[in-house]
Amino acid sequence: MSHFRPVALEHASRLLNHGPTVLITSRSRDGAKRNVMAAAWSMPVEFSPPRIAIVVDKGAHSRQMIEESGAFGICVPAAMFIDATYAVGSVSGAG
């Protein structure tokens, strides 16, 4: 059973408007390396097409992977994942 509930694209910005910590996924250009980070700063910037802005420090491993691949994913974790979200935000994927 999935814990995910579909959200209509035109309402997706509502998931970010209250300022949740989100999970940002990234990968290397060849897809061999993958990473996830917690990000406290994200916001919707356009509704059609839907676009978001995230803040990732220039020294962060995730930023290097995002710049290399040109893509990232975003997940809005439910409250039940607070411990996992905290853990992701407490370690580095570099190395």
C-alpha cells in the first residue's frame, strides 16, 4: 500500500507554500552515483509551467551533482518521516 497521494499539477505549489523541509535528489551525469539531501529553503516561483527554486550551498556535494547532471528531484516528506529527514540532513553523501 502506497503512502503517496496524487496531487494535481495545478495544486502542487501548495505543498511548498508553508515552508517544509524537502528532500532533494540528485545523480551524477552517468547515473552511477546518487544522493539525497534535506533542504530548508525551497519555494514555488512559477505556476505554469510549474517551477521551484531551491537553495543548495556552493560547496555541497548535491550541488556538484545537480550542476553536473542538470537535474534534480524534490520530495515533500510526511511528518512520519521526520527522523529519516533529520538523518539525511545530518550526513554528507560525498566520499
